[in-house]
Amino acid sequence: MSDPSAATLVDGLRAILGTDGLLTDPQELRLYMYDGSIDRALPIAVALPRSAEQIERIVRLCAEEGVHVTPRGAGTGLSGGSIPLCGGIVLSTARMKSILGVDTENATATVQPGLVNLDLSRHLAPLGFHYVPDPSSQGACTIGGNVAENSGGPHTLTGGVTTNHLLALEVVLADGERVRLGSRAPDPPGPDLVGVFCGSEGTIGVVTEILCRIVRTSESVRTMLVAFDSCRAASEAVSAVISSGIIPTAMEMMDHPALGAIEAFSHAGYPVDAGAVLLLELEGLEDGIDRATQRVADICRANAAVEVRLAADDEEREALWKGRKKAFGAMGRIGPSYYVQDGVIPRTRLPEVLERVEAAALRAGLRVANVFHAGDGNLHPLILFDDHDPEQIKRAIAAGEEILRACVEVGGSITGEHGIGMEKRDYMALQFPQATLEAFRALRDACDPQRTLNPYKVLPSGLGCAEGGKRQKTLTQMQELAHQAQAAGEAY
């Protein structure tokens, strides 16, 4: 901390946060140099505010000092959104984790951004309600982070993703001003500023309070595991079920490479010899749900299912879902690291695109496992590689780009719920014309003309150069950081 300006900034932050609200030790900072993606970058300091007032003062101070601010929830993101690419400070909302109020009559809950997603549904369960968006990381990820990324989850096929469950937000803008967006009214007048903010990845403001929609828990739930000999057969069953008019709450697919790792971890009874498995869930009134469940089972059998199993009780249901929700972590059993993509495609193109995913991995000389939201065509191919091998890192990224190109070519998108961050910003031009990108840039500049908040994320602006730097520069920086840490005998 020999830089006088950095020392002045730290002194100012300590005056706001106290000694226990600011991290500056190099070992502690290394814990905030990454998220769930590949890239790495070190901050100057990490701020841990406990109130919206402290966030106001932090952002205002950084704006005055010309210091970048990277908002962060739990750091479970998968596109580099919370990585402090340009140094500056990380502003973590992890200590702001209170449930401020629940209104069951109006079906809303008011929460702070650091509240863990699953904790809200656990709090609501005795009241007969739950919060619909349920990312696989819901036991760790925060609702503020979900707002930043517009997160989804397995159970959003019928209920919608985060943006569909927000009524109002309190946010701190780039100059430190605190404002409220939206209202308690279900359809307020004026532009949908809540919709604009949700999914903006911390580039136009820091969320400090969230008014969520909550929903009454269904009377009955049926969970079904269906095995197939191939991903093609499972994909065709997905389209057949939905075209029948029955929309399950969740339709998840896991392929053969994933199943072995998941079962070794969860011991939930997944058939490891299957080519692919669908995990389906239906919710509704007791009267009629068994008929719908039987209809889905019949459709799957007509589409070459080799096994149809209904969870016998809540314990078995929870075990099946534990396996799915912990699937990414289970990949450590078959590879030292994984690079996950998040493309979206029309359901009817699943067989074709899954074959292209496999071909991309083969060309890169790497293995791939697929665990994804089949019902809405949100792919999550996990490309397995060794993160200590720079050549494998490059090949994994190349395979990821090939997969995203395939998604766009069939009429899909480069992201469904993981966001753009720094990982996909240079791929934005695959999906959006230049005029649209300029409109996005104009909106961001109107909210943050100095680009204080989470700079060089989402838009393909590289590392600040007018011509747009490529992400390979950040990978080189990452490797240099790794070498520095190893030379110092430190884990990073």
C-alpha cells in the first residue's frame, strides 16, 4: 500500500466502515480475486458495509477519488461479473442479510441484498409460501447477486426468473445517490426501471433493498426420474411433454458423463449406466396431479424411456434434487476444473446442439459433461480441463466460444442466467448488432458517465481501449498472478 492515493482511499473507507469492515491484507484480498469463472484480478481493498448509508458513502468516496467499485454478493457467479478487473475496491453486501418484512396478504417480502436465496424460502415455509427463483447455488448465492445476474434455476420453467419476481428496488447510483425504483403496485406507471436494473450486473448501481414477490406453496408435488439410452431420446421427450400441454415446474437433464460424478457424490440412486436422465417435477392441486404425472410418464415411455421412477417420499425427492443442485461441484471427481457455459436454444434444437457441444469438446481435446435446464433450453455444458495448464485453458475457452456460436446460429442466446460479465463481453456482437450495443452503452453512460461501477463488464469494450481489448489479455494477467503467488509460496 505504498501508493499515497491508495492509502488515502483506505483511510477514508476505514472512517466509514470501522476496522472490522475493511479488508486490506494480501491474503484476505486473494479470496476476492475470483468467482466461479476462469479469470482472476486483485482488488486494492474489500469493503463490507452493514447498511445502505455506508454503501452511499463508499460509492460517493470512490466516485470522488476516481476509484472503481466492483459490487459482489457471495461470489458464486459464473461469468467473471464480480472480479475486480481494474483493481479498485470490491464492495461486498454479504453482511446485509436481513429479512426486513413479509406481507403474506400482498405476497411480498422485503430483504437486504446479502440474504442467501435459500434462507428466504426457509423463512417463508411455515407461512405456506416460497420464493420461486432457485439457482443451483441457492444455498450460498444471495438475492442481491441474483438481481444483478437475473438468475433462474430448475424451478423457474413455469414461474419465471428473478425479474418476474421483483416489484421494487432501492439502489445506490454511481455518484452515491440512493433512489427507489418500482413500487408495491403490480403494474406501476412509467418505464420499467426495475427490469432495466435486473440483470445489469452491477454496472449501473448497487442494490441495497429488494421487494420480492413470493408465491404460495403448491398443495402437491410429484418428482420423477426418467432414464434414456441417449441425450437425443431425452431431448425428444422434453419437446413431447411440453407440446402435450403439460408444463412441469422443472425439467432437468443430465448426461452420462455427469451421472457418474453426481451419483458418486450424492448416492441418490441415479442410474449411472444411462445415456441421459430427466428429472421432472410437477406441482398443483392434489385432485388431478396424479393423472398429469401418469400422462408425463406415458409420454416419456412413448419416447424410448428405459426407466421411469417416481420419488416415493420427501426424503427421496430431496436426495434427487440434492444430486442435481450439487452437480457442478461433483465434477471435481472427473476433472480438476471445469468451464461452464450458459447458452440458450429452442427446445426442438436440443439434439443437434448437444451433438455440436460434444464435437467442440472433442476438437479441443477435452471432455464435456452436460447438466442443464432442458425445459427452457438453457444449456450448461461443463468443459473439463486442468487450470494449471495454460494451453488447456485456451482450448477450453475456444470450445466455449464454439458452443456459444452454435447457440446463436440456431436462434438462441449467449446467456440464460449466468450473465455476460467479462467472460462473454467479446461475444456480445455475436447476438446484437452494433446499433443495439451502442444503445446499451448509452444507457450505461447515462447512469455512470465515469464508469465507476464494475467497468469493462458486459459490453465489448475490452480493457478500456477504444478498439476493444480481447480477453486473452486478462488470461495472461491471471497466469502472471498465479506465477507470482507460487513464487511467493502463497495459495491464491
